Amino acid sequence: MQWKSLVAAVLIAPFANALIRFPCSQLVTERSDPLVTPGEVAPHLHQIVGGNAFNFTMDPNFLDPAKASTCTTCRFAEDKSNYWTAVLYFKHPNGSYIRVPQMANHNTGPGIQAGGMTIYYFQPTPPTKNLDVTAFAPGFRMIVGHPMRRADDIPTASPEYRSTSYRCFDTNDPGNSGVPGFPGDSFHLPNKPCAEGIRSNIYFPQCWDGVNLDSPDHSSHVAFPEGPASAGLQIFGTDCPASHPVRLPLLFIEINWDTRPFNDVSLWPKDGTQPFVFSMGDPTGFGQHADYLFGWEGDSLQRAMEVCTGGDGIPWNCPVLTTQDMETMNNCRQPNKVAEVVEDEYIQRLPGCNPLQEGPVSATLHPNDCGAQTTWLAAPTPVTAPPAVVTPPWPVCYDGPNPASNPLAPLCDSKPTKANSAPVVTPAPL
Ligand SMILES: *[C@@H]1O[C@H](CO)[C@@H](O)[C@H](O)[C@H]1NC(C)=O
Ligand SMILES: *[C@@H]1O[C@H](CO)[C@@H](O)[C@H](O)[C@H]1NC(C)=O
């Protein structure tokens, strides 16, 4: 068995971590961004997971996703939050683009999620002084990362330095099993084929000013912790700055990109660069970013942070929350309301007409010069076909006799059942 995810790394780390960890499958992929461009079609494409109240406008004065959502794509039924990130495309040598499928992470079963992400909420750990964790408040939202960034320009001593990174899964099992963002991972998209895919690792800031639910740039009301920067810290066990003294759960996201169909190097650029680009026209990976819009029901997240300190991250070991099976998660979906092709087919221009901007200077917003849609459909065609589900190259649960050889692995026959573990479909190589 291979244990390549963060929970494996933190168990062997010299400090104990407590966390909840769970899969969320894809709700919709659409040019929508209610934080940055509310009420508009967004300039680039996002994949969105979480509650189905997601919309082009999500004004907290009028919409509480915890109440307005009738389902969620996340394992915990209480989590009606939305999480979204840019998506990855493969650029074919003929200049066309096709979306890179996403696949389930290690230890996210039973059942295999359709696209989406793995979400972690970590409680603070010593040696930080502020060990009291305060869950996000209704209306809270934030962004990490910079879509226009195209260079490795964050100072290495900055706590933000490790906030977004990539893991290249090779066949050298278990590969790099270190803490994400530390040596072995890269801050740019991997520059070689990754036999088992690429994982995005995204840490959000974990310190809050205690006052503002949002800010004009959607990030200055939160901050990364500061020191001590020794012993590989800056992520765990570090202190919040005086300007942002309230300790939030450390929200961390992993996304597994199934690059296996695109590893034929004869289809790679001849100049030594790699062929994957983010939807905002970023071939570097430095522009990776993620948005969070809090939507947990009532005080459910706060209770989970106080009670669920077991450290294995297995959802049903957190008794104060309600788990749902993968079929229920996968069936909570929204139609794409912007009438354009975003996945499964080669396209000539990235959605929204974004050209590739290679840096190192920051990218600029490109005019809509290819007739991209600027409005959405009031009555989109409802989604009826089952979602495409990719079989990952690793197990998602432990199917052997009790007890599991690894305490982090959920048993395949644990609730909420493995009924929908099969059949699954792996797309043919393109
Ligand atoms: C999104 O907002 C529009 C306009 O307010 C509304 O008609 C629609 O029902 C909303 N969609 C969802 C999924 O809530
Ligand atoms: C590029 O190649 C793909 C895969 O064969 C094909 O589907 C697409 O139509 C091609 N694009 C152009 C512009 O020829």
C-alpha cells in the first residue's frame, strides 16, 4: 500500500496533528467566481465543489449556503461550503486544448469520487501559543494564491512561500511522502511526465483579524502564521501575527490531476517545457489559487474541531458529523450555465479566450477577443448522465481483513458502504 498523502506525512512528523479530512466531488465546472466577479461570467474556468446553492452572486446578506443548499458533494452532509480552483488543460502540439481529468485521492473511499478535491481542516498544534481554534463565521470567504502570478517571486522566508505546490507521482512507490510544499515537491508545474499524475497542494492562511468576513482583495483579512521558521515549520505549530490574532482551522486542499493519458513525450513541446496549462492561461503553475466560501451548518465545524482530534482523518471517526455515501455526493450536481465547451473535447481557445502568458512578468487580463459568452442561461439543461469517474492508480480504501495495516486507511466495508465502488471508467488515452 502506498501512503502518499499529507496524513501519512503528519503521522510520522515529530508533532501530533489533529484533523478532519474528506473528499468532495465536482459540483460544476463553469466560468463562475462569486468572490472576484460577482454577478458576471468569470474570466477563467473553475471547478467548484460543495453545496448546491453555489451561484454567480453569493451575497452573504441574502444567501446562507448552509440553509439554501439542498445537497452537497462533500462527505460531511453538514458542509455546504464551496471550494473552487482553476482547472488544468493539456495543450496538444497542434495548439488545441483538452481538460485534464481529476481523480480520487488516497484513502478517500469507500466509493470513488467524480473529480473534485480532498479537503483537510487541521487544528493548531504546539509549539504555537494560540491553540484555541475558532471556526469560520457565517459569511466568511477568502482566496489564496494569485491567478496573474507567473514567477517564483515569493521570498523563501515568507510564510506564504509554501502555500501552493505540486507533487509529481512517479512509480517509485511510495514516492515523496513528505509534508506538501517541502523538498521533493515543486512550486511550478512538474517539468517531467508524472507516471501516476500530479497533485496540487494548497494551504490557506490560518490567522484572522477577528473582524472582517471578507476584504477587498479577499485575502488581507487573513494572514499566514509567522515563525518559528525552523525545522520545516511555517505551516504547523506556528504563531499568528498580532494583526491577525484569531487562530482558524488550517484549511488545506489536494487535487489529483490524471495526467496519465498525456504522458507520451512525443506529444510534449520540443523545447523542453511541459504541456499543462491552467485555465487562466498559466503554463508555469505559479498562478495556482483557490477560493473558499464558508457554509457549514450551525456550529458543526466548531464542534468537529473540538471533538475530532483522533488524528487519522477518517470521516466516520468524527462522531459529531454526518457522513454520506459517495453516490449521494456524486449525484449532487449543477449544470454548467455558461453555454461553452469546457471538458471532454478539444477546444481551440481556453474558455474566456485567455492566451498563454508565460511570465516571468505578471499576466494581464486579456480582452474577450474570441466571442466568449458573457451571459449565462436562465434555464440550463439539467444534468442527467452519471458523472465520469476515473479509477485512480492507487487504492481508496482497505479491502483486506481487519484491522487495516495502516491506521489511516478507511475500511472498504465501513459505513457509508462500498456499494458504489464499482463499476468505474478510466478514459481511453487521447
Ligand atoms: C441563482 O440565482 C438566480 C438569480 O437570483 C436564481 O434564479 C437561481 O435559482 C439561483 N440558483 C441556485 C442554484 O440557487
Ligand atoms: C488536435 O488534435 C486533437 C487530437 O487528435 C484533435 O481532436 C483536434 O481536433 C486537433 N486540433 C486541430 C486544430 O487540428
